[in-house]
Amino acid sequence: MSQVLHTPPPTTATLPPTAEGDLAALAARHGLSVSGARPTLSEYIRQLWARRHFITAFSTAKLTAQYSQAKLGQIWQVMNPLLNAAVYFFIFGVLLGTKKGVPDYVPFLVTGVFIWTFTQSSILTGTRAISGNLGLVRALHFPRAALPLSFCLQQLQQLLFSMAALVVILLCFGVPVSVSWLLAIPALVLQFTFNAGVSMIVARVGAKTPDIAQLMPFILRTWMYVSGVMWSIDHLAAKHTHWPSWVVPVLQANPAAIYIDLMRFALIDSFHAGQLPQHVWLIATGWALLAGVGGFIYFWKAEETYGRG
């Protein structure tokens, strides 16, 4: 009798293989599945599309709440990149003289700052997309890719507000309205795809190693300085003819520089096609597909691990 009372019930860890197989068959017969298991890639995409309204609503709510405590409110969406552009103009344009030889330098600079800020903010918010929303991740069941995507969409919405100010600046500095402005649409689509992919990569890394959020600003600052945000890669290469032959092509093929220069080419008539690398649209599409598709698959592969442990 004592043996019966003190014998622990069998667990799945001690069950023989045949018993485990019986349990698996029983679960399958009643339509049961492992809780939190990663769905197939096609099913994951379907679930994500089904929650597209949540993604847009979440991004809009985040954008609205971002400056809710500030007296100027949503005006800061435009003021922040404009103030950054003013600082860069004084330091790089005036003190370091990078504006020499660059026509329409103010539109050139402001365009670079706005487009770079879109990439920078998307990646920075992506690093905390999972680790900063653990309560939501643990409380609700939804495709976790919705979080980095919604943060990227938030930054795109903020960029569109800034673009209104950019148009005013272009007109004030004599840049005419042109049909080429329509090229800004495919350029932004490609940049958004690239940003979303990189954001999902850093979101997965940040979910495992939250310290990456502390390191990322230094990485992005270095990336900004080599992306031609405040200076023209083309003009700088002409001054430094002693550079190795591979330096300029590498700088021009940098994805951040590609999307910045595509936007400058679309909006500023003095920025001509000769300042772009060859096959620029093909390179921009390649970066977007590599980061977008690769980042999405990389994020999806760790879907069942987010919010655990």
C-alpha cells in the first residue's frame, strides 16, 4: 500500500517511446498542437497579413503618443530633423567647408538628414521591438514580426510629415517641381523594405542580447559618417585622388548612401545621374530584397523563443 501511495505518476520524460508515440497520436487525433510552436513560413505570412490593421493602428498610436507630453506636440516630428540639419550645416557646411562645390547644399543636406533619420530611427526602435514590449509579447498571441514592422511604419509616417517641410525648403531654395519627384515613391518603398528587414534582424538579436541597444547608436553614428549625409561622396573622391580605387565604389554601394542619393536625384535637379553609381536601381532593389527577405526569415526562425526565459 505504501508503495502505491509514494510512487510518483509517470511523466512524459519517463515514458517509453511507445507511450510518447501514443500521446502524439492522441493529440493529433483531437487537433492539439504544441503551444507557441512556430508556424510554417506561408502560414506566418498569412497571420501577419491578417493583422495588418493592428500593425497600422499600433504604429499610428505610437507616433501620436511620442510627443504627447511636449507643448509643441507633433511639430517636433519636423523640428527634430530640421534642428539636426541646422547643426550639421554649421559644423560640416560652414566650419569644415563641405558645402564648397555642392550646388543646392541646403536641400542636399536636409534631404540626406531626413532620409538617414528614417533608417536610423527604424533600426534603433527595432532593437527594442521585442525586449521593450515583453508584456505585450507574453500576454497576446500574434506574429512577433508585427512589432518591428509597426515601428518601421511609424518612422515612415514620421518621414512623410518631414517631407512636407522638405518640399517647402526645396521651393524656398529655388528647386523647381519636376516629374522626377515621382521617383521618390519607389525609392521610399525600397528603403522601407530594407529598413524593415534590418529592423527584424536587430529585433531578434536584441531579444536575446538587450545590450545591443546600447551599442547600436555608436554603430549607426559611424555608418552615418561614411554615408554621405553631410558631404558629397563624388566631390570628396575628386579631392582625394590618392584613395585606393575600391574606396569610392564601396562608399557609393553602401545601402544608406544609395537610398539617400536616389532621393536627392529624384528631388534636386542639380543632383545629376553622373553622381550615382552604375545600375543604382538594381543595387537598391538588391539591398531591399537581401535585407527584407533575409531579415524576415531570420526573425521568423526564432518566433517561438520571443518572450520566453
